Amino acid sequence: MSIAVHIFYTGKGGSARAFAEEMTQSGTVAKIRAEEGNERYDYFFPMDNAETVLLVDQWRDQAAIDAHHASPMMKTISELREKHGLSMKV
């Protein structure tokens, strides 16, 4: 059974969208999608909240999520989230 995680990243002045764009343009998203067990990693932009980005992150099972959380990708994500001054809600 797959596990889907929805993460809302919120910032100011367009920083959430800039974060998602940098994640994509830097190749980080492609690397995450290539990780064993990743089934989906997509950003969405709510029509009624320009300062929030929704990430739909789906994994094959808990072991795949745990491996992802132990990977170097988490450091990259954390650094970019801090760079763009984002808060997150899971």
C-alpha cells in the first residue's frame, strides 16, 4: 500500500513558488523521483493562496520514506526551505 504525504510550504513575497522552482531547476526533484520507492513528487499551487505550495509526496511503503528521510536529499530540501524562509505543515 502506498503512503501519500501532503506538505504545505508557506512563505512571503512569492518565496514558496521560488522554492518549488529551485527544487525543480536544480535537479533535486528529478533525483527524489529516481529514489527507490518514490511514486510521486509533485508541486501544486492553490488558486486562493499565492503564498503556499502543496507538495504531494507518495512512496511505496514506510521503508521507502525512511530511506528518503535518511538520504542527502533531506539536507538539500532543508537548506532550500531555510533559504526561502518557509514554514511547513504536514
